Amino acid sequence: MNTVDDERLRKLEEALTEAHRARHTPSWRAGWVEGVMQEVRRAARRPPQVSANGDVVRLVWRTAGFAAVLSIFLLVSFLMQSTMTVSEEGGLIAEDVEVGSLFFE
């Protein structure tokens, strides 16, 4: 760095130091800090406000997800447990119809 830049930085540093020393601290009235702390404690003791709309939406999505997973599980378990093919089921239905027609004739 050259001397001009060093001089500018030194002047800036001095100006900032003086501004920091000269700043005014706010004058608080007596008991202000205690009042703020009491309000913070009161706010901490209050029960949280429950948003009914947000809770309902969350419940609907959780229920929908559970229903989807349950329906997929039931579908897969039904397909795994089913031992008859479509043609066998059709044959059983046809036999029921023939037997039923014998009783009604």
C-alpha cells in the first residue's frame, strides 16, 4: 500500500473511533428493564395459540397418506393370497348359475 491509502485508512479509523466514543446511550426510565423481563415471562407462560385450520389440513394429509399405504398393502396381500386364476373364478360362477337354474325349473 502506498502512503496515501495508509493515511486515508488511519483517518477513517480515527473518525470511527471518535464516533463510537461519542455515541449516546439511551436513557431508560426506572424499571423499564424489569417491565420488559416481566412481559417476556408472561409471554412464555401463555399457552401456544392453536391454529385449527392448520391442524385440520395436517390431519387430512396424514390420514390420506395412511389410507393410501393401507389400500396398497391390502391390494398386494389380496393378490398374493388369491390362488384362483380368472378363468377358474369364471368357471365357478358358471357352475353356480347352472346349479341355480336346476332348482328353478
